[in-house]
Amino acid sequence: MAKLSRIDLQRMKKDGKAVAWVTAYDFPTAQFAEKAGMDMLLVGDSLGMCVYGYEGTIPVTVDQAIMHCEAVRRAAPNTFVIGDMPFLSYQTTNADAVLNAGRFYKEAMVDAVKLEGGIRVCGQIKAIADAGMLIMGHIGLTPQSSGQLGGFKAQGTTADAAISLIRDAEAIQEAGAFSLLVEAVPPEVCRIIRDRLDIPVYSIGAGKYADGQLMICADMLGIFKAFTPKFVKRYADLGDQVVDAFETYVKDVKEVSFPTEAHSYNMISGELEKLNQLLKD
């Protein structure tokens, strides 16, 4: 299949065709996702929790994020890949934002990068876009600033809060972002944002009135068990299946029922006798 472009994604919004995308952090997951026909892949800073076991996304470094982007790019050469810019890789200065975004492009060959925040990061969005790179915005529940938001809570649930999100969305588009991700926001608010913006507006926990949906792969596959957000639909319980498989393996080894002849290599006929004779000599 041919990799989607920015023009394709814009056309899909115009034609009312939803974009399906998930996070991926490693070669196998990205390979499976591309085979399944996924439209886009996000190498999210959620890898901090899902891969490294951090309590949140804050500790993730640019080097870590790029390393995972490289693996995903190799696995999914025909899928639109987005690199998530970690905490403090863009908040300091516009120059830092451009330099770090450029590293994702140069070292991991991503198709776009994403950063969190509204009006306060529009300078960085414009700088990255002006440097010739595709940049996606992210508003609503923004994990990197969850402390300021009072924790991992839904956003835009009051009229005043919703107006603030709408203004953020409009400013992000004006700054030059090619698309926007809205997280943990009421569907009706996401719908207003979608209708007011010309660029694609995607949802993660923001309801069905978006131009596409994002899910965290570890959540939807039942791999991440620490907590499950309300907006997650679990499509598999791989975590439980892995535990069952490991338990069965432990049992087989303890009972010496694995390996069997079917899992072993054999010497060439007659060579064992030669070996035994050599050992006698």
C-alpha cells in the first residue's frame, strides 16, 4: 500500500473518511500495524509508561524517542509515522524546538512530529512549520502538563474551558500545524473544533465526531495493566495470554516435558558411533 501524505489526510477529512491510527514503539508492533492497514502510527511519549515503566511521560528523552521511531520506521516503511516530542524538547526556545524536531526527521525519517499545548506553544509550532516540517498539535488532556491540569482528567467540560480549547485549536491551525489531536474532551466540543478548523482533527478519548481515532496500542491489546482510561476499548487480552504462556512454559520445563524430540537437532546417522569411538581412543 502507498504511504499517505498530508494531502491524502486533508482529502480524507473533506470526504468524511476516518483515519485509524495507533501508537507503536517497536519493530514487531509497527510491522503488524502496517500489515493490518493502519493509516498512521504515533511513536508516543507514552512509551515512558508502556515500555520503560515510568510513572509518566516526563522522563522520556529525545534520544529514547528517536530510537523507537527508528525501529517503527524500519518496520512500517509504507505508513505515515509521527514522532512525539518529549518534555523539554520544545518548551525552552523556538530554536530548540526546530533542532529537536529536525533530529526526528534526520535520524528516524519520520513524516511528522507532534507536541503538546495550545496558544503558549504556537511560536514553536510556527518555527517548526517554517523550517519545512509537518507538525501536529495536541490539546485537551496533555500528559506532559497533567500536573497543571490537576491530573489525568477530562478537559473542556465547562463552557469557559471549552472556549479556551477552541481558541487554542484555532491558534494552532493559524500557527501552521497540519493537524490536531484532541484528548479526553467531550464529543460535542471536539465536534465544534472539527467543524471550525480546516485541518484534520483527531480524537483520543474525544468521541466519534473527529476526523479519525487514535488508541494506545498497549491499552487496546491488554498489555498495559496499571490503569485503563475510560475511553479505551480493549480489543485483545494479550497480557493475560502472555502470562498463561509463560506459566505453561515454566510447568513444561519443571516437568521435563519440554523440549521433546520435535524441538531437538539430531546428529547425522552414524556420527554418534564415530564420536563414541573417538572418545575411547
